[in-house]
Amino acid sequence: MKTHLAALLTLLSALGVQAANSSHPNVVLVYADDLGYGDLSCYGSRLIKTPNIDRLAERGLLFTQGYATHATCTPSRYSLLTGEYAWRRNLGILPGDAPLTIPVSKPTLATLFKNAGYRTGIVGKWHLGLGEPKKGIDWNGKIAPGPNEIGFDESFIIPATVDRVPCVYVENGRVRGLDQADPIQVSYTDPLPGSKYPIGHQQPESKTLQDSDPQHSDTVIKGLGRIGYMAGGEKALWNDADIGDVLVDRAKSFITESGKQPFFLFFSTHDPHDPHVPHERFRGKSEAGLRGDSIVQFDANVGELMKFLEERGMMENTVFIVSSDNGPIFADGYEDDDLKFVDKHPASGGLRGGKYSLMEGGTRVPLIVSWPNRIQPGKSDAVVSQVDLFSSFSSILSTPLPSGAAPDSTDKSRVLLGLSKDEPHEIVLGDALGNLALRQGDWKYFAKGQDTRMRKGSGSINLGESLFNLREDPSESRNRLESHLDLAAKMKERLVQLVQGR
């Protein structure tokens, strides 16, 4: 009998059926910032080598049709954490002093994991607002509500983006390393009297690392122009070249502190967002300039986390996911060597457009899912949206969705685990201008769209109403609207229904 039982367990394991000791795997969700579909060597990049992520892909599932919900950062992050499309809240890119955009009463992905008995943490970029509406943020005291109030046990965050003030880390609701004798002030409207930091558009010579456009030339911090004005907090400032190392070290601490409790870590990196200031040891390690070097740094940071888990025997029962908040962009406010590589390095992987764009290059992003205990290695062409992670993990963990949670999330757990090659699915995609597209099967429809180019100063092309067959034409070069008017009308009607919540 014992022999038969052992044989059965071996067979079930081979088939990917969950064993009792893997019912609550650790989960590491790595979320890059502005990483394109073609930026990783496992997705075809020739000038940028990413051996650590390649190894992750070799032992897991590489998705060819994985999507962020929006072509910009804040909306994608909102959708990922709430299971709700951000356009339902008219949510765009937030300023650096915005209040928390996720209501504390709203269930989040972190809430789901906590309900399942997990320790939860976020390390890295936040950009979902902090504090209460109309009250402003006290950067010198307790900053709440924030990640800790919506399900995260531990938080170590970049408040907004690396190109925005304040350029400090916030750890569990307080600025790390703050000298109370040098209080922080932040304004996104007017310069702050008495600030020791130069104003970039008045003192361009103060931008010693890279020049920047007028939007990114308010306060100059550590030789780089930033959006917004800041005073004080000098001892708490981050060093741009060290951010990757600091985030990795904090992530390792979170894992160690979790002990034997299963954990969910949202590792939200700053790379490869502008400004590109990789650590010296990564400079020149790609053939695609500073942006490429920042992606090499990102890959090395992912490798550090993988190694840390492997050394502790934890990798086999860890779901390790790598993806991005939107597609790529070159020279987004800063003058480095980006533009030399627009044609040499197809960051969107042959797809049209990039960040801010409704075209595929704006929202189709790398998506790699590894779980050695469960997932057989391979490649999947299934359509998956990040908004689906909420319901999918509810299924994987056998933990019911909280009441009213994740209204736009679909259970794609079988697809994510490689147990189903594809399932019928429809997803809505958004751009930076509030335009929406509907993906149904092989078809993608939008009433109007902006093809935002990655070349600086080239503007955008208004495509108008469009219909594309992505299986035949993934680069969206042939508008099939006129030859498929009935299909376009049906998809338009369905998009309206979805927007109206039907």
C-alpha cells in the first residue's frame, strides 16, 4: 500500500497537482518600471543580456501575450493590486504629493495573502499616493495611510518615482534617516523659500549628471533635475546609483524576518525608469547605453533574490514572477545616450509604440512565472492581464475573495500554472490619454488611439477607429476595420458594456 501511495504522489507531482507542503508557496512578484517586451534577452534582445531572468524563464513559463492594464505606471499598479481597472476611477499618473488612491477599506492583493496567513511586504516604487485627501503629507512625522494600511505588514518604498521629489525612502510610514533638525518640505506648485537645493530651470549648470527638460528641472537633487520642489531632508536623500542595492538588501531582510511564515513580497524596482544612473559596476555592461546598463542592473538584482532563496532551499516552493508596469520609452525627460539606441535596440520587441501608447508596445510586457514545485517549463501564448493575478491567487491559495474584491479580475490560475494552454478571455487596455482598447481572442479594437513614438519630439499619430488581428499582425500595421465592420460594431458595443459595468 505504501509503495502504491508513493507512486501515486510521484505521479501527481509530475502532473503538477498541488502537494500539501506546497499549498502556501512563498510569492515574489518583481515589477519593473518601463521595461519593454523586447528588453530581455529571453524575449529576443541582442544588445542587453539578462542571464538571471533567462534562467528563470528556462525553469518556468514565458508568456508571449502578458499585459499590463495601462500604458503608464500608476494605473497599472492600481489594477494589479486591486483587481479593478484604474480607468473606472479616472486614475492617471499621480503627482508626488497625491493622497493614497486606494481606499483603506478596499481589499488588495496584499489583503488576500494576509487572509491566507502570509506575511506581506512591499519594497521599491509605490506611486499610489500617501496620506489623506486635503490634509497633505507630513514628511517629518507618521505618513499614513499608505501601504501598511492596505494590507502590507512591511513597507520600504520610493514614494513616487525616481524623477520626483522627495528623493527619500519611506519605511513603514516614516522617512528613513531623517534629521528632525532639517525638516522636509515638498511642493508641486511653487519653489520653497530657503531651500538649499538649486532650481534647475534657473540654474542649469547645477545638473551635473544629466541635463533634463523643463518638466524635470524643478529641484536638482544629487546632480539631477526632478519634478517638484523640495527643501530639507539632506541626510535622508537616496543616492541614485545605490538604489538597486538598497532595495535588494531590504528585500532580503524582509525574507529573513519572515522566518517560517509564508510571505508575499512585492519587489517593485525603479529600473529602467529615467533618469538612468546604474551603479558603476554595471556601466558599459550592455551594448545599449545607460538604459541598457540599467536593465543589466535590474537582471542582477533579480539574480540576487533568486540566489538568496536558492541558498536557503526556498526557491523550489516559491512562485517567482517578473513583469513590468508598461512598455518602454527612450529619453523620457533626461539627456543621456538613449536616442542612439532607438533603432539598434527594439525595446518593444517589434511591437508598435511604447509607454503612454494604446498600441501593443505600450501594454504587452514581459511576463515570466516560475514555481519549480508546480510549473513545467515552457512557453505560453495565452492572453493574461495583470488584473487577473488577484482572482488567480485566490484560486491557487484556496482563499475566497473578500466581499466586493477584484471586480475586473478573472481566474487564470490554470493558465498561469501551465495546466491550460489558453482560455477564452477579454481584456481592456488603456493609454495615457484615457483611450481604451478591447482585446477579444485574436482581435483588438479601439475607437481612437494615439501611437506615441519612442523618439523624442516626434509627437503622436491619431489612428482613429481601428481593428487589428494580432495573430496575423502583431505589429498593428494593417487596420482591418473596413473589411470587418460587423465585428468592429460588436466589439465597440461590448467595450461600452464593460465601461458601464455590465
